[in-house]
Amino acid sequence: MIVYRRHNLRMGDKELLKAVARFGAFRSNLPQGDIDEDFVAEYHSILRALEKETDEHLFDEFNIPASQLERQISSIVPAHRGKPRKVNYRDKRSCDRNFFLMRLDAAINYLNSLVPSKEKERIGF
């Protein structure tokens, strides 16, 4: 994850630190399995906060496109006595976990690259 030292931060230091803290906590607390749209919305919110504080355009490059959010099958009732098979879907959409993690990790790696290597510590990656 990303660790910024206070003396390197520019204007809005406090807000940048908050956005980085949110990003770290978000990455550390992802649910198992596919990622529900609520988590995708939170991820987008964090990207926007980081964009605002770094003047970098992160959202366009690292966001999760709406086309990647799909409703997952919750149950299937097999055809029975002339009734057709019924497929039930979850109310919320979700994103494939691997796709989501690729975008998330790319954003983390990019943010890490913005800080000179002697001034940062990498944790986990």
C-alpha cells in the first residue's frame, strides 16, 4: 500500500492523507468473491478524492466501467411439470473480483510511482 511522509505533501495535505487512508483501509477490507456495486461506488469515490488532491486523472484510467457490473444468478428453479426453468438474479450488480483487483492494484502502483522511491515505503506489494 502507499505510505506518504508528511514533509513531501503539497497543499491539501490533510485531505490527501485522508484519501490515502481511505484507500488503504478499502484495500485491506475487501469482501471475498465478486465485488458488489456499493464497493465499486466507494472505490470510485476514493479515486475522485485522490484525483482532487493530486491533480492526477485517476478516474478515467482506473475506474470500473458500468459494463463490468452484472447481476449475478442467485438461484435456478429447474423446469418441472410443464413449467419453464426460472432464473433468479440478485438485486445488486457486482464486478468480477479479478477484474476489480487488476484496476485497484494498477491505481495503487501508479500512486506509488508518484512519490520518489527514497521517500516512500511499500507495504504488501
